[in-house]
Amino acid sequence: MSQFKTRITDLLQIEVPVIQGGMAWVAEHHLAAAVSAAGGLGIIGAANAPADWVRDEIRKARELTDKPIGVNVMLLSPYADEVAQVLVDEKVPVITTGAGNPGKYMEMWKAAGAKVIPVVASVALARMMERGGADAVIAEGTESGGHIGAATTMTLVPQVVDAVTVPVIAAGGIGDGRGMAAAFMLGAEAVQLGTRFVVAEESICHPNYKERIIKAKDIDSAVTGRSHGHPIRQLRNQMTKEYIQKEQEGVPFEELELLTVGSLRNAVMEGDVKHGTVMAGQIAGMIKKEQTCQEIVEEIVKEAQALMRGV
């Protein structure tokens, strides 16, 4: 694989500017280590997990590769404070953050030598993160799976690029080399992919979940939770149908929540793709097969480089 240098590859000490998203339940040590070993940056998703689990995952990943591995911190997690400390203790080189402002941890993380990269869904948030000391930002469009903002990747990325001086990583709706090349045309210096890595051979996702993504069509994406301001993108199924119907009927948030308690875990680990939450981005319809992380990274980079050279 030929070299692909950007400010992000230099900053994170990786070979190619491809980052794997920190997806709850999916982004554990096997997947993260495989992406890092392939030359990108693998990320362990801390989600709502306790600090001990995060520590174990970091150590297990390091047994599989000596390449850098990052951790994504979900700032709304009840364990966020303890997880933040574990990342210092374990000298994690790259920390991405979601669901909030990492300001209270920034000084501690930077003092430990970590590169801090928050996920942002608006220009205002990107500027705020840069002022707070972020080393880069991930501009994530509404095409992505899971919790989403309103702006599309196509519109968000160039506006964030124009607004900040730190490097910008594009995320949301990127599934192949064409998407990567497009992101670079918009000014991004790396891409973050989630859904494409969910179906990787090294992903611990249940085969039913992977198959649901591989068989997905372009229109199979559904968004629940718009009515209460917590929109989540996933693949449509029996649960999304019920949820959206109840939302339209004005059912209170507390009752809607009962439909989704434990539903992501049930889909990822148990394979319940009818009533579970099958989080996936809008590019699910583009994914046709299971591949190793090495194959995914090489294919995306090769395709993007050829397009960017005009070959």
C-alpha cells in the first residue's frame, strides 16, 4: 500500500488517514487492533462501559498490535470520569470524544501526551473545541449511524474546514474510496468509517447484524427519536416501525425509551435484528461483502488515491 501522508497521519503516527469509528458494543479490541495493524487508527468505543472494561480492552489490543490505538469516550457515560483517568494511566495516544464537551479533561489528557479529537456536528462546536485545545476535529454528518446531527457531511465538512485551522476528519456516509476522495476534495485530511468496519471479519458483531447490513438497500435507513431531540440512525425493522408510530402518536419519551433499553446489545451480541437497534449509516446499501480490516483499508486507500491522481 503506497504512502498517504496528511497532517493527521503525522499527528497520530499512522500510515494511512483512515480511522475506525468508536461504535458502542462493536468497537472492541479485536476490531481496533486489526484496523491499526492495517495502517489506519483503530478505536475502542468506551460507550457506557465501566473503567475496568476499558482498561482491559486497551491491554488486550496492545497484545495484538504495537501500532497506536485510540479510545472513544462517550462523555454522557456515568463512568466518564473514571474512564478519562484510565486513558491517562494507560498512556492512550489518541482520544476521540462524543456526546458533549471534553473541556474538563483536556488539560489532564494533553499533559499525558494524548491527542484529543472531538466529534462535532456544527461549525460553532468545532470552533469551541479548537479554542479548548483540540488537536483535530471529526466533522460527522447526519448520514452516519447512531446518534446524529442535522447537517450532511457534504455541507458540514467544508464549512468546518473553513472555520478552524486544526485538521478535519470527515465522517458520515463514507463507505469506499470514492467517499474518501470526495471528503478530501472538501478539505478533510482523514476519514472515519463505522458501518464498513461493522461487517469486517474481525468484528465481533453477530452474523445476523452483519447480514442485515450486507442485504440493506439504499432506502433501509430509519431515524428514531427526532421528536425528543435524540435522533438515532439505524436500519428499519419491527422496533423502528413501532417506535416511529408511537412518536407520531405523541407517546412520552420515558415510554419510548422502554422500547430501546438494551436493544443495541441485543442486536450486536444476540443477533436480534427484528427488535434490536441495528445501528448503521446510510452507506449500508453500498456494503456487499465481509472483508478483513486489511482488505477494507487497502481497497479504500487504493481507490481514493487513484481517483485523486485522476487515474
